[in-house]
Amino acid sequence: MTELLGQIKVVAEVRESAQKLTEAKRIAYERWLADNDGLLKSIEEANALVSAAETNLRELTIKAYQETGNKTPAPGVGIREVTKLEYDAKEAFNWAVEHKIMLKLDTPAFEKMAKMAPETRPGFVKVHTDPQATIATDLSKILQEVE
């Protein structure tokens, strides 16, 4: 028991230290944000300009490709053809069931059902309970009681 109480004290102390450092980081970061507000706004504006310019360049590249069929219509740009599929998900699922391929168990849904409905739980599912240690978020109150 003494070893356990000693470890509670260790955890409380290192948590307090980590919390102080996290707070110092937060304060320093807020100060940095304030000191660099102009720079951050300039970066945001520059990124917006880059995004708009790149969108325009992509549109012009596709237009040139459609007009010429050339996949490299100019230096530095190109066309990549991407194959996309369109299908009804329900029909695809029914096809997979029929062919007994490409199926995957929805593990979270299955486990939720197995835990909540013992009467409908399949016989091959075994349930057991494992102990799991928990630690109170605030150990300072406990330390005061122990000392």
C-alpha cells in the first residue's frame, strides 16, 4: 500500500509539472501569435492568391488538353487521366453477397450488438471482463487526505 501511495504522489507531481509547462507554452504561443499577426495575415493572403492562381492554371491546362489532346500542353503542367466508378452501393453489396467475395465485417457495430443484446448474441462469441486501472484526474485532493 505504501508503494501505491508513493506512486500516486509521483503521478500527482509530474502531472502538476506537465500542466505548468503546458500553460507556459500556451502563454508563449499566444504572445507569438500577437507578435506575428501581420506576418500570419500576409501568409494567409499569399496562400489564397496561390490557390486561386493554381485553380486558374488547372482550368487553362484542361482547356488546352481538350482543344489539342496533348497531355503536356505546356512546360510544367500535364494531364493525368483518373478512372472513376459510379455504381449503386446496395446493388454492389448484393452482388458481393451473391458471389461471396469482397465482404468485410463491421466490427464496431457487431461488437456493440453483441455487448448490448445477450439474448441475440451468437454462440461463438465469448464475453469476459478484464480489470483496467483508472487514475483520478485530480490527485491533489487525495494527497491531502493521505498526508
